[in-house]
Amino acid sequence: MASPLNKLRELSAQIRQLECALELLDWDSQTGAPAGGVEGRAAQIALLSEIIHQKLSSSSLGRLLDAAEREPAAKEFFNARLIRFLRREYEINTKVPARFVSRFARLTVTAQRVWEEARSNNDFKRFSPYLHDIFQMNAEYSGFFAGEHIYEPLLRRFEPGFSAGEVERVIGELRPAQVALVKRAVTEEKARGATLLRHKFSIGAQKRLTQWAAGILGFDFNCGVISESMHPFTCTVGVHDVRITTNYRESDLSSLFSTFHETGHALYEQNVAESLIGGVLGSQVSLSLHESQSRLWENMVGRSPDFLHCVYKQIKRFFPRVATTMEEDDFVAVVNEVAPSLIRVDADEATYNLHIIIRFELELALLRGELSVADLPEAWRAKVVEYLGIAPGSDTDGVLQDVHWACGLIGYFPTYLLGNLISAQIWRAANRAIPDLPYQLRRGQTSALRQYLTEKLYVFGGAYDAEEALEHICGEKLSPEPYLEYLRNKFL
Ligand code: ZN
């Protein structure tokens, strides 16, 4: 008869298969599925989510976990992590009623449709009743976990490693330093008089550049593909099948940097240990940790003057006319320009965190009842003025710009900011371990860095929480200082 631990492994494989099926549905809906099929897909998604919820909240899982914890092998590292993962999920899923899960799913499917409409018509009033219900249901969700910080259960869905109190403290520490830094970086930029060159970049050449960009970072094309979607994303739809997307605009090279970003996510997924793939620990557990890798490859590598030296050679190859009017130095300056902007997804490295801080503070105020949804656009505007020094002319460029809240994802945004902080801590450790890393990157050599990150992080899949990974790789706790230091070195 199978031991309780073996039964947990079987369950872990089943849950993972169901999650992959959900990812495949998501991939399909974002990469070309017909709009008419939306209701059918919503029914499939709801059914799969319900099955996962049933499996993770059944009393038999509770008994199995109790029995598995008594096995001597339960103390071995990966067994202990599997038990911990399923124990957390069990405790969450048994506290949240199935009826709440389906009510919330229905609300967010409709809310997303309304949000799209509201955003294209700059009509916040149309969306506000849905947003009100979404925040109310998130507060209700928090209420299932009585006695905790109101943000804690929401954050935990995406980031189990850090407490809400800790995130609040770190953000409080980061904000004034980051605001001051951006003010100075923008001034310096103007003083330098960086040449802003505007060109047209043909989509065909961008597609070839994208293949090169993913390839040079180490994307495994045998176990992955690159496609297109409105918003770039990465998903793992099965064993050895990790997919990324990008989005092409003739006016700029954002496809290049989004490819670096998504390839960073994909490298994590493609290098998980064979023994973990196919189970719940075969993929991300901490979104912050995952984001740290996309940011590290996109920014610390992809926007470093050293690596841009070899990127520029490809610009010359794919866009020969552009290269005749844009020197390498101009290119490096343009892709590292610091300029406060209204749209989060287009924000540069130095200002990005401020966009997240705005969302985090507003989420907290709404959840605590200190702010009403009706007053949200005005509160948004005031914070953008205060932190970024500019004001959105419309709600489309303000409070309606992100899809996250319409999807019900409250507590998600901080993982972007935490990912930035973690990326700098890991980057510092990697540079200590590989002293000639800048020289290697200048020559387009990424294998030593990839190998270092694989051994230290990727092979462990979702076994580590973010805090544990930081301890394991850097021997330190989460801190905003290395990221601030990285920004100061680069932009001041
Ligand atoms: Zn990302």
C-alpha cells in the first residue's frame, strides 16, 4: 500500500496537471482564441478551479498530512517542503467556502469585461460598482482569517514568505529614498542631455531580434515557444513546456526588453530539478522570487552598458539604418532614460517602484475603509503628483490602467516591488561569486550567470520561500538598501 507521503506526491502531481490545464486555457485566451468562446472558457476555468479547491480542502487531505508528518522521511528537505506547501493550501482552502470561490470567480469574469469597456471610454463610474464589490469581497476573504493584519491573507496568495507588516515596513523605508532618488536622477538625465532618438523598427526585424534575445539568455526552444499577446507573460503549460509572449510596436524596442523579462521567468521554470517538475513544487511559489529573476535578466543584465555592447551589434545587424544615426552610447542612454511616466508597464527602472507604492497604499486605505471607491480617482491623482511629479489627464492613464484589480488580484502589486529589491540582493551575490561577470556579459556570455542562478535557485523550484532563498543565496534578509545602491550607482 502506498505510504501517506507517496499519496501526497500523487495528489501533488494531480494538482499540478490541473493547474497546467488552467495555464493552457489562459495561454489560449491571450494568444488568439476567439472572443465568442469566452463563456465556454469561463465555464472550463470555473470547473477546474472548483476541482482544485475540492482536492485541497477535503478532510482526507487533512488526515493524509497528519499521517505523512509522522513518517521519518517527512524531515527530508523536499518532503518537508511538499508537506508545508500542501498544509498551507489545506488551511487556506478549508477556511474559504466553495460558494465564496465561485461567487468571486463570477464577479471577476464580469468585472474584467466591464473594465475593458470603462478603460477604453475613460469611464470610471461604469467600473466603480464592480471595483467596490471586488474590494468588499477581498475584505470578506481577509475576514476568514480572523486576527491577522487585513492585508496578510491577500498577500499570502501570491507571496507566502513575507508578512504584511514586514512589507509595510520595507515600503515605508523605501518610499522617501526612492522619491528623492528619482528627483535627482531626472535632473542628472536632463543635464546629460541624452539624445532621444525616435525611429521606426520593422516588426519582422524585431521578431528576429526577439529570437536572438531569448536565445542568448539561454531560453530552451526545444521546451518552449515565443508568441504574441497584448500584455507579455510567461506560462508553464506542462512538463518541459514553458511559453513566453511579447508585444511588438513599430515605435520602439519594448519587445526586446519584454523578451529579456519573460525569458528571465522562463529560465527559472526551465531549470527546475527534474525530480520536482510535474509536482506542485515544480513551479513558482513566491511571485516576488520569480519576478526577481525576470527583473535581473531584463534590467541588471539586459540594460547594463556591458551587455548592451553586444546588443548594439545586433541592432546594427537587424536595423542597419537606425544604427547609422544612433551610436552605441546614445543607445545605452536611451534605454536607460529616467523619466517619470503615467503608465506602470512603460516605467523605467528608477521610477517603477513608485507606481507600486501608489497601488499598495491605495489598496490598504480601501481595505481599511479609510478611502471610498468613489474617491479613488482623485486619491490616485494626488499620489501620482506627490511621488512622480506629474498628473494623469484621464482615468484611462490613471486608476483604470491595470487589469489586476478587475481580476480580483488585491495584494499582488507588492510582489513586483519585492522582486526588484530581491533582484538587487541576488545580483550583488552573483557578482561576488563571478568577479569577471561584466566582462563576460560584454562578450555576450551568459552561461556562468545562468549556471550560478540555476544551482542557487532555479533547481529548487518552489521549495524555497523568498525569505529562505535570500538567506540561502545571500545570507541576508530582505532589504531595500542594495536596490537603492544599485540605482544610485547607475543613475546618479
Ligand atoms: Zn514578470
